Amino acid sequence: MRVIDFRLRPPLKGFLDMVMYADIERTARMAAGIGMSLPPSVRQKSIDLMFKEMDEAGVEIGVVPGRVSPVFGTIENEDVMSMVAQYPKRLVGFASVNPVNRRKAIAAIELAMKKGMKGVVIEPGLLANPMHLDDARMYPIYAYCEDAKVPVLFMAGGNAGPDCSYTSPDHIDRVARDFPELKIISGHGNWPWAAQIVHVCYRRPNIYLSPDMYIFGMPGVMDYINAANGFMAERFLFATAYPLVSFKDAIDAFLRFPLKESVTDRIFYRNAAELLGIA
């Protein structure tokens, strides 16, 4: 079985300064909260061991997102590009942008795409002055990405902002409505609003759903799985959110869900490969 992990943060460069690696015991507690344990590569902060664990689990490629956030830390695009350049057969990069200045953001996207990045990460709820996904100040950026056919990965669930309104699916719904040709990925699957985001995805065929860590041991799991078995079969993306979840544990847990055999390959590999243009 071939697998693309649509959200992983390797133990390299700026990621090592983030709380997920700087405070391993905190990360371990978060993993335990969803019934998972940390893989050895996380405790040892070893990229070589991470690739070994990927190989053992059948994960061929991982999508590495940048980040702009004074809350969780910033991962510079140069760091992500460097990782991808060092491991071009194993890692794919998504560029981070600060949407506050649209001209600088669009210039950063143009440069990142020229250098081989495959998409953009926008996490406006994590800014010093948080914004919702449908804030009008970001609309020129979405328009550019729609025209340039650049996929946009939102941090749309979990700790996506200072309160639960930042995970509410009505914001991503309006963006998908206003930019119907923009390929949008709901990172963290708009959890905890599982049923509601499934409804939004039913209405908006340009949204891809990637609940990643929030599909393991959390409320709403069967809402996601029922959608994956049905109308979302070609728009559901597997992801671990490593280092919070090990590759093998995540895949084993995912395979225990009542998935139709006909959708398994799409969810684990083909949907992501087509979206990334590497099919």
C-alpha cells in the first residue's frame, strides 16, 4: 500500500525550536490523549529514524507545511525549501505566508512556486491579531491562488485560533463559495465540527478534508469515515500530524475503520498525488 502523509513536521531546522520538539513530554501527553504514543524518532529528534519509520509504515512522501505564527512559532519558507531540496523524493513543501500584507504575500507565493513548493499554508487565527479565514483582507490572496492554481491548506480545526469560532465551518464555507475553483484543504478537518464540515463539503466540491490527528479517538469520527466512504472518496486526505502521531500507529488505526476497499488507495495515496500533481 502506498501512502502520502499530508501533514508532517520533521525534526529539522526551525521545527526543532517549536514546542512540539522543545517540550517532548507535552507532545507525549497530547499523543496519549488520542490513544497514541510518540515514535522513537521524535524523542531522539532523528530525521534518519523518521524516514526509517516512514518506510516501515509504507509512507512514501510527506507534506511539510511552513508556518507564520507568534503563537506556535514560525517555520520559514527557506527552511522548508531546504528540507525538500535535501530529500526531494520524500518531502513536499507548502509555503507559509503572512496574509496581513497582500502584496508581500503574493510575491512570496510566486517565489515559492518557482522554487518547487506545491501549495500554500494560511493560518490566520494564529497571527498576533487573529483573523478568520473569510476575512476580506485575504481575498486578493485567494484570488491569486485560484488563478494560479495553487492549493491552499488552512489550519481550520483544533487550536486554529483564540476561540472555537476560528474552527467554525461557516468561514471556510464562504471562502469556498466565493472562490469555487480554488482547491482548499481543511487541515485538522474543522474539528470539532465534524458533521458540519461534512455538510459544507457536500455543498462545496472544491474542499478537501484532512482531519489528521483528530480522526483518532475523538468525537465525530464516523461522520468523517461515512463521508470518506461516500461523496468525499476523491477528496479525503490521510495525514498523521507527526510528531504527534506515529506513522504506523496512524495507518493501523485508520485501517481499523470500516472503510470500503474501493476508497482505501484514494485516501492513502491517489487523492493527494493528484492534488500535488505527482500522480
